Amino acid sequence: MRLETILKAAKNSMIHGHHKPHCYGAFVEGKGYVNDGGSGFDRADYLRQLERDVNLEIDQMESASSYGEPGYTNPDKGILFANWNKFPPELASILEKAGYGIEWSDEWTICDCGKAVRTSPDSYGWKGYYMILNDCELFCGDCLKDDLDLYEGALLNKVRHADTLGVDWTARGFEKFNQDSYEAGFHSHQTDKPQDVVKLLPKDVDFLFSIPSVGQFDIFFDCWIRKKGINAEGELVD
């Protein structure tokens, strides 16, 4: 069954009263989004608003060819992004059986390469598998790993940026400055700051930071150094 047919059937099932949206309230003047179309409310007005909002959600629905996020299995027909609260809860299993993955549009975005990128944490230990460059250009982790010169340039000598992809920086001529990871968090001993670490570095090195792990109340980070004027191939540069 075509995707358009499935979505249209889901919409019509709500409009005709066979199913209810997962979590939706239509606007009532002076009361906000409280109208469920039940007793004391205008059912016809509720259905008009619901149909309009669902049509808009369908028109704006985006899709990705595959995941650009570790730990996910790619569905046969790609991933769909929407506010699924406006649809019947049964729709999720129907789409998954049809070969689609479904994700929330406010928790994911799409890299230019077409892969889905999670931008909202799903656990205490989650680390972003992407980076935003030039204030607005998002690159997924796979694209960054394909262009480590670009990624390194975005991190080099920056105290407010850190590698979250787990790159092997020794392969690019760096060595770890610290023995044990630095810690920043809520516990009394977790007071390390990147700007303080930089003050301890030799004057003739470039540096970058990486984040090996995060917890519910803390973050661990490492500092990597390489002699200034040396590139990833160990060659002198101007």
C-alpha cells in the first residue's frame, strides 16, 4: 500500500470517528487548546481543525533514506518524521509493518547526505553524532568522518567544541595530554574546565578536546596535542 494511501486512511478514520488522535486538542477561543470535540464543545469545529492540522502535517512530512546515527537499523523504505500526536496511535505499527521507520520531527533532522540525525537526547549517555559548522550547516558524523580535515579544523584550538564521534586522534599525529579523563559535573571534585587545561599546555602545540563519555550529572573529556605546524600526515605546514 502506498504511503499516501495509508496516511489518508489514518486521517479519514479520525474524521469519521473510527479512531482518535494520540494527543490533540483543537483551539477554543479564550480557553486555549482544550477542545476534544466532546460534550460542551463544537464537534464539527474540532474535526475541521483536526483535518486542517493533519493535512498540514502530511504536506510537511519529511523523510530520510537511512540513519546517520549509531545503533539504528535502517528500514526498507526510509524514515518518516512528523508530530505523531496528531495521528492515531495505531498508525505507528501500520507504517512499521509497511517498511517505514518513524521518528519525531522535533527530535531529528536530516543531513545533506540524506541521513537522519538525532538532535535530542534519548538517554543520559547520549552524545551528538553531528556538528553544526558556520552557524547553520549541519554535518552528520558519517560525513565528518569522511572529511576529517574539515572536522579537525572545526575543533582545533577551540575550548568550546569537542569531538563526540570517537575519532582516533593518534592516527592524525596527536597524543593525549592527560592520563585520566577530566571531569566536569555536580560532584565536588568535578571542577575541570577546558580553558584551565589549555593554560597547562606547552606553547608550541595545537590542541583539541574529545568527550569519551557523559553521565546523568557529569561529563568526561580529554585533551589531545600535536606540535604546532605539523599536519595529520606529520608534515610541516606554513
